[in-house]
Amino acid sequence: MAGTIALTAAMIASVFLYQRQEVQSIAFYGDNMQSEKTQAFMQFLAKYGKMYGTKSDLNSRFEIFSSTYDKI
């Protein structure tokens, strides 16, 4: 499972680096990377093969996921 999360994170990072955008500005990326919610989101991305083209879209999807996660 950890390998899948690492692979997904690497894929996300490569998309943003390719687009020459700052990866550090992703809301859930960085010091908070070990939170339960962040790990659940990364697992969701990996499990369903989700990839988003912009960091804005990724952040938006994380906010939706986060809200639903809190409700559950």
C-alpha cells in the first residue's frame, strides 16, 4: 500500500513539475502529508486511477474529498 501511495505522489509531482508549477503549494502536500485524511485521499487517487491536470483542480477535489471524509 505504501508503494502505491508513493507512486501516486510521484505521478502528481511529475505532472506539476512538467507544467512548471510549484508542487509545494498543493494544500495537502508537505508537513501534513502523514495525516489520516491525506493518506486516505492518496489511496483514493491510486485505487481509482485519478489524475488531475492542474493543482487548482487537485485542491478542489481534495476539498470535496475532505468534506465527505469528515461527514463519514
